Amino acid sequence: MANKYIFFFFIILFVFSSCDKYIPFDISSNSINLTCTDDHSFLKNTFFISTTASASDITFFSNDPYIATIDNWRIEAQHIGETEMHFSDGKTTRVCKVTVVPSQTYPVEPILDFSLKKSKITSILNESDETTVNDNIVSQTVDYVSYNYFFSGDSFSHLEITWDYFSFVMLDDYILLKERYEPYQGHSNKYVDRYNTFTIERKLGSHIYKPI
């Protein structure tokens, strides 16, 4: 069977601060290039800064490398979110805002605060007409995707998101997880959020979120 290569794109949006004539380089958004970044042929958008300055003359850093990194004038998306890049010639500093947006999304974002009690989650979800409440499960269905919140007493124990065949075909759930999380302890189908507060197990047609 031929290898199946899955590709995804992070879209990087740039908002630049006003130019200062004393900064001896010019940042422009005239090119966005795609580059292979790992062994699985995943593509991430990479933005190359157009400049005549030497990298040794300018110091630069990312406020949040988990979102996007910078190296030798190349800004590379890592996970969805927002951060800022700082550039300085020692006298003046310019700040560049970077927004990384996802290529894959759930119909609605799940509630992932495991400190919330059943009554609070029920209150939030009851704003939708597609919510049902049972003894230990509060469920919501949106566009054929089911969000099942499980409870032990009043404590939020785990979340299972499931979808039907049609939604599964349309949703690239592997890319959805890769855009948001990191692999958990070397597992190929288990991920962890950046703050190590919960894990996500990827199964056929479902994602299971559990607090750590």
C-alpha cells in the first residue's frame, strides 16, 4: 500500500509596528515560503524576513516559542496562538505580532477546564438547544459531532468527543491535534497540552481528554 502523506498549513498573519527610521533594516511581508519540518512530510508556513541587515547586527527573539520560533530571519509556526517577535539594533526595537491560525477545527471548542463542576458546565452548555443532561454525563451535539462530558459526582472526570463517519472523513483529526498539542511521552496517538494539565488520546472517530 502506498504511503499516505498528509499535509497541513499553518497560516501566519503578521501585523508590524510603525517603522522607525533609525532601525537599519526593513521588515516586509513580500514572501511566505513552505518548508518541510519533520520526518512525516508535514508542511508548516514559514515566513522569511526580507532584510539587508546581517543577523549578527540584530538581536531577535520570540515571546513564545511554543507558538512560533525565529532563527536567522525565518519565522516558523509551531502551534496555534499569538505571540510577538522582537528585533533590536541596540538602540531601537521593533515588535512584530504573529498569529498562527489552525487549518482544522472542531465545530465548537470544547470546555477543557477540568476544575469546573458539573453544575457550571451544564450552565454553559445549556445555552445550546442540543444539550442533554444525565446522571454522570452532560452531552452536546453540534454538526454531527458529540461532546460527552463525564463526571464523578460533581467533578469533571474526562471528555470524549466523537463524530460520525461523514464528519470523520471531513475532519483531519490528526492535524487538529498536531496544531495544538505535543506528543505525550513518545506516544504516537496521545498528546498533552502545553501546561501538562491534560492528555488527549486519539482513537478511531474520537478524542478523549483526561486531566493529569
